[in-house]
Amino acid sequence: MSDDPRWQEVISLFERLRAPEGAPADKSFVGGFQQLIATLEAIAADRAVASAERATAQKILAQMTSAIRAHTPELVRKAAEMAGDAALSPEIRADMRRLLGDITERMPAASDKVQ
């Protein structure tokens, strides 16, 4: 990789976001994950960056997208379960309702699906 400091940021974020198996994702994880995506998107779009490096950033983003899409049904199921779980704090339930609202807002209408 080049001397572009954003690659060091990507590496640092990957290391910081790595958690033990089964560890819950907290707000710092979510913020770090969003920062990781934004940094990779910036590298991928920067025409001043070598094409091989832009391609690497795009490949990482594509792999992340694929993994996220593969787990989306389970995420939605778990978020819905947590949104209605009276044993969880009101803040967590509200966070899950907001997440479900965000997901619903971003989903294309079923009628838009190509047959």
C-alpha cells in the first residue's frame, strides 16, 4: 500500500473492531464500522489514489457488502425480537425499533422487485 494515511486508519479500525466471538456490538463498534466504510469509500473514490489501491478498497467494500447481505435476514429477525423483549432496557428496545425503521425505509417496495 501507499503512504496514504487512510490505509493505516483502515488497518487500525480493523484491529480495533475485532472482538471476541459472541461479544455484543456496542455504539463504539457501530461508529468505528461506519468510519471504516467511509474511509474505504473515500479511498475508492479518490482519483489521486493509484488505481490498484482504489480497486483494493472497492474489493474490500464488495466483500463487506456481500457478508452484510448474507446476514441481513438474521439481523432483521434479531432486531424485531429485541424490539419487543420486555426484559431489555427501554433504550435498547428503542434502538432496535429505530434500526427496523431504517431498514424498512431503505428497502425497495415489493412491487419494485423485478420478476
